Amino acid sequence: MSRNDSVFPHPLYDKYVLQPFYEAAKTHYYAPMLAANRAHAVMLCRCKIISEANAKALLDALQAVEEPGADELTLGGGVEDLFFAIENRLIESAGATYGGNLQLARSRNDLGYALTRLALRPLLLEAIEDLLGLRQVLLNFAETHLHTLMPGYTHTQPAQPTTMAHYVAGVLAGLGRDFSRLRFAYETNNHSPLGAAALTGTAFPIDRQLSARLLGFDEIQLSTYDSIGASDNLTDVAGALSTLGVNLSRFTYDMLFWATQESGAIRIHDSFIQISSIMPQKRNPVVLEHLRAKISRMLAQAQGVVIQCHNIPFGDTVDIEDEIIPPLFGSLETAREILQLYAAVIETLEVQVAHLRARAISGFTTVTELADTLVRECDLPFRQAHSVVSALVSYAQDKHLRPQELTAAMLRRVASDQIGAEVSLSDEAFAQALDPQAFVDARALPGGAAPSATAKVLQVQDKSLAEDRRWLESVGASLAAAEGELQAAVKDLRDL
């Protein structure tokens, strides 16, 4: 072992562990650590654990640390992380007597887990706000296309006529649940572990509720063991983003199909299109490919969070401290990219309405209604009606007939051959049964494809959006109030 390798830190440990995580901590934990330090100093003073003079010295020193910014804090001289870098500066500024008291009744354990929760909070709220934005854009889009007929697909084949609004309302339903999952993740995360110290709490007469309130936490984590051992606030984020990613990836699959020349359903705006270097005719919808890739990245990052929380002891461990920063914060940052980009794509999306309307009957998508009509009008059992209509479709395909070319007379001949019975259906009823608009309009049950039914679904989703937006605003107001209370408490002590 060389002389340089015999003291902490080993050069490789410094290169691959300390330095990268120190930079990550400066990015994500610097502001939360200053806030947590101020709240702790105020709490220690109010609980008479330290004097007002000590609290003032600490708060003045924290201000002196903050003014030059995080970039002035460098790692070196045996300092292993941001916590010790700041503590050393505090002791230099406030003196050893006062500066060394900030860590009373506290450990790097409960502080570290509190910092993760504080750092996650704005990213979660920003992702939630971006999801609200995408939901609003999709809602506006759906309202524009209440009467836009299109084929609905099952097993990737044209199944029945529906509307673009009916499809998008289904996508919105899933995104509404994604909002609830992210909200749950936020609420799970916004509990304070401060006061747990290393594991068992502290014998000092601290006020855990005061520390929590000053930092905008909704409540404390009551169990001190849970406070430093829990990881479900991390896996809840990962779980919510995983489901969001799956929901958006399935929508993206459809969008990519719709954008093909073979489908011709949509036209991506030119601002999102890239051309071929050799083929002049190409309009490559690469934005959708980038979205698909970004969703895959987010899913991988979220899964990385789960894997790092898996199969480790229930207690303090670096697996869910420094090492989890890249996938955890990266997953939320990727989510924001996806949500913002998707909203911009939908806002500029052009739907080929006439083309979709023509395709709504292609592939005999309306014949379910013809079978239902035979049940209602001709008193056939459904299975017999199904058999007759299936035979009619086979007849049409053999003769290369389009749905519009079928007649009631053809139906009567096929029925006679198929079930040996006469089926009497008027030409008007036959044509009505094959009309895609009539097909959709008849589905007026709650949540159905009829524009009247879909409009009611969108009204409910609009109300849900408004409620979710009010919740987000109330959270913002609560956090602003907590920040104001902390600033006032700090000012009172510094003005002594």
C-alpha cells in the first residue's frame, strides 16, 4: 500500500464515492440542509437546550455559509460529505463552543432522511403540476373531438366505432389515478423523521412537532425506528412513476401507429418532425420515439429505486441514502421532461377527422350492432344472430364487398343458408345498424362512446382536475406558511 493510500479517503473511494455524491448533495440537499439547520437551532432554543445567544450565533453562521453559495463548499482535508463541510464552516464562524452545538439531539441519520424528504418534495410537486398540465391539455383536446369518429381497436384489430374523445377520456381516467398515486407518495413522504437521532431518539427534551411544522412537514413519523428505517416513501414514488410510465407508454404505442401513413389518423406538428438525410418524403415523428425512450428510462430509474430498497436491513444504510440519489431524483426529473413534452405534442396535434370517419366503418366494425338489431327486431337468440352476421361478413369478404355495399336482401339469403330461417329486416333498419354514427350514438349509457355520454365523463374529469388543482394550491400555501414561520423565528433570534 502506498503512503497516499494509507489514510482516508482512498483515492478511488474519493473519486467514485465521495466526490460524486458530494456534488449530488450540493444539488439536492444544500438548501434543505440550511433550512433543517435553522429549524433545529430554533427548536433547540425554544426547548431551552441551547441559549438564545447560542442560537443567534448559529443562525448568523448559517447565513454566512449560505451567502457565498454551495459552490464555495469544497470537499477535502478528510471531510467526507456536505454535512461535515457545513458543520466545519459553522464552527469556524460561530466558534467551537457555539458552533458545535447544532448537532445536539440529532444524528446524520435522522437529518439525512429528513433531507431526502425535503429534497423530494419540490420535485414531486413539480411533477404533479406537470401531470395536471397534461391532463388539462388532453381534456381540452377531447372536448374538441367529441364527434370525431374513429375505429376502436382490440387485439390491434379494428373492433367497433368510437370517438377520439371516448378514447382520450379513457386515457384521462388512468392519468387521474396516476395523480392520486403521486399525491399519496407526496403525503407519505411529507412526514418528519427529525428527533429519531441515530435510531432510538434522544434524552434531550426536544419538540419534534415544532421541527416538523417549521419545515412544512404534515406530521412526524411517530416511530423513531421507522424514521430511519423506512423506505416506502421512496418506493411509493417509484411505484407511482412506474404506473404512470406504463399508462403513457401504451398511449404512445397508439400514437406511433396513428402517425403512420398506413393509419393516417394524426399529423404531428412540423416542430416535432425530423427529416431523412436521404429520403425527401420522410416525416419522421421522432418526438414520439424520444418519449417512448424517456418513458423506458423513467421505468428503469424507478425500478432501480425499488431494487436498491430490496433485500437490505431495516435500518440506516447507504443503499437508501447517497446511492439512491441518481435513480430517485433522476426518475422525477425524467417524468417532468415526459409530461411537459407530451403536453406540447398534444397541444399542436392535428387529427385527420374525415379520414378517421371513413375508417370507422372499415373492417366491418359496426356489425356488432347488426347482430344486436337482429335480436331486437327479429327475436333471434344472440348466438344465432352472431352466427348470421359472421356469415354475412364472410360472404362480403369473399365477394370483395365493402360494408356500405351490403343489403338487407343479402342478409336474408345468408340467414336462410346459415340457420334455415327467414330473417326479415327492413332496408332502413339494416342501414341504420351499419351506420357508424348511429352505432356510437346508441352507446349512451354512463361512460359510453356516445358524445352525450362522453361529455358527461369529461365534465366529471374536469371537476376532478379542479379539485386536484385546489389540493396542489393548498399544499403550496401550507409550505409557504411554514417557510414564513421559520423565517420569522430566525429573524427574531438574529435580531436579539
